Amino acid sequence: MTNNHESRTPSDRPSISPAGAATGPQITLRSPAELADALPYMLGFHPTDSLVMVAVHGEGGRFGGRLRVGIPSSPAEWEDTARQVAECLIRGSERRGGKPDGIVVYLCQEPGGEESGRRVMTRLRPLAQGIRLACGALDVPVLEALCLSAGRFWSYVCPDERCCPAEGSRLAAVGTSVLAATATFAGLQVRGSLREIEGRMAPLRGAVAEEAEQALDRAAAALMPRILDGATREEVGAETIALARTLMRRLTLAPPAEGGAHADDWDDALLGHDEAAALILGLQDREIRDIAAEWMEDEDAAPALRLWRALARRCVGAYGEHAAAPLTLAGWVSWSTGDEPTARIAFGLALRADAEYRFAQLLHHACNEGIDPEGLRQCLREERRRREPRRGRSSAGTRPPGRRGRTSPRRGLRRTARSEQ
């Protein structure tokens, strides 16, 4: 089989890339061990608590669309899940270039409590069997089904104890296999685990979360009278955009010394709760958010991504739904700068925060369809140029963000994106 993307959490939509979208070097996979080792390179991250399906096309076994969903915790949901994912992957592949000739299935879950990896494999066997039946009902065979757990893998398909022993086979250490070296040389990157990537955009916890929520309460209470007193669209928008630029400059001038979670802690310390709260509420307005989306390339991209992630982490408590705006912006910057795996995860989190958030729906769909983001970048550049001549009169030209039909600051401000068509 050769590797030439589909992704989903239990609460959002599957992400699908067209088969054959990738144009890099081919990597040949000949065994269950190599299939197991290749998984994070196919997705761009290590999946956790995930069901992954990969479409296979042609006699040479070319990999096409990929789909990832969270494994439902209740076995009662497995039959419906199996039917839905099989339908999604196969029908999606047909729309994008042809029905698959086969499918490779991965079930990835770490043991809990006293459970062993082998026990995980046994427990998930009915789900694997359900997927095989669901794919077979659509006339597409499952060529291989693997369970990855506790550093080992098992095949649900291969009966040969010589290559697939009952105790499982040990996964190669990360980055040590010939396949890993080949994939790295081909430019395929693994950006950590799904849990790590999601964790960088997850809400804060503990005392700091309480402080962030209190700041959001204060910001909402201060903004409401301004709206009722007739504060203009231009004033609210200009203040929001100016604040965002100020925070981006601050982040640019103070780069973190380390990456990952340590970098996020650094960024969190650079943003005051009241500043973050004011910007979170301002971004609930569609037009303000669209202006912020223009910071998707060149020297703007890195500080913008850091800012959107930090704001998403501040959307805590009663304001969890507000995370949809900064999460979608984080996904857009990631996609615009070539990091599609992280973009899909961010869009999925945005839709988990608010399943009706239109901006996330549109970008998620476009990313899944393999659309080149350059078209949207050109539109945003043109809008920025069009707005420049009148910047002296109106820096933002936006509506004041308001939550229709509600006046309670505790509930925050309803984003105007709900009215997008």
C-alpha cells in the first residue's frame, strides 16, 4: 500500500480530504507493523481515543481519504457509529474520485485503570467487527483492522500467530523506524498527539479560570450600557481591533523560550484577564472577527495564532460557547500557513463549542474538500486594501457586539455570526 485526510470528534463533523490530494513521494507499506507505524504520519498527529479509517484505491493500494472519530464510550453506540463512519468515508470517497477498493481500520485507545492493552483490544473487538460488517454491506472490504494500545498493536484480521501474536506486537519507538526516517525525509510531520494539540486550546482550570470568568462578567457588564447608550459600531470595533494589535505586538516582542505547554503558560502570563475578556467579547461580532481573520500570513500569523489560542483558553465557565470565534481564527491561521492537521482539530473544537457557528462550518468544509486557502486569502487582502482609504474615518466599521434578546451580562454577548448566511 502507498500513502499519497478525514477527522472527527464525537460532537462534530467528519473531516475529509480528497483522495490523491497529496503529491509527495510514495511510501510502500507491506505489513501490519508498517501500517501501525505509518498512522501518525498519515494524520499529522498521534491519535488518542480514536477510530481511524483510511480508504485504499487501486491495485497498488494507494491511500485516499482518511476519517477520524472519537470512540464512543458506550458500546450501545458502536453499531450506529460503525454504520455512519462507513457511509461517510465510502460515499465521500465516491464524490471525490471513486469508490475505495478497500479500507484500513485503526482503533487507538490507551488502557484505563487496571486494564491491559490486550484487554482494550478484546473490549473493542465488537466495534471492529461492526465496522467490517458496515463496510461489507457497502461492498467495500476491510483489508486490515488494527488495535493500538499500551505501546503494542493487534490485528483483528490476521490469524497468523507468527506475525500477529496474541500478546500483541510492540510498536516501534517514535522516530526510530525506517518508515519514520523516510516519512520525515518526504516532509511528513507529526505534531504531537491529538490530546496535546487539543490541550493547547482547552479552557483554563482552577483559580485562574475563576478569575478569567469574573473578568468576562465585568467586561460584559461594562459593554452592555455602552450599547444601550448608543455607542457606535466604529467605536467598539476600533477599540477591539486596536486592543488585538496591541496584544499581538506584546506577544511578538516577548517570544517564549520553549514550545508546547510551556509556551502557552508564557503567553497566558502576558495577557491580562480584563484585556482578554474585552477582546473575547469583541470577537463575537462577525465583522470584527472578519477583520481579525486578515492576520493570517507573514509576520502577523505567528502572534495571531498565539493570541487566538490564548483567548480560547480564557473562554471558561458560562462563556465556553464564546471560544468558537478564537478557535476558528486559530484554525484559519493554521490552515493558511500549511498546518492542515491542526486546522482540522481547531475547527472541530470550534464546532464542539458551538455547532451552529457558521464561520467554523464554512472553513471546516472548505478544508475538508481540499480547497486551496489562497482564494480566501486573496479576498481578505482585497478587503483590507478596500478599507485602508477610509481607516481615518472608521478603523473597523463594525456593529457593536450584542446578544439578541438578552441583557444578562452573566450569559455574555451572543455572537452575530448566528445570522451569517
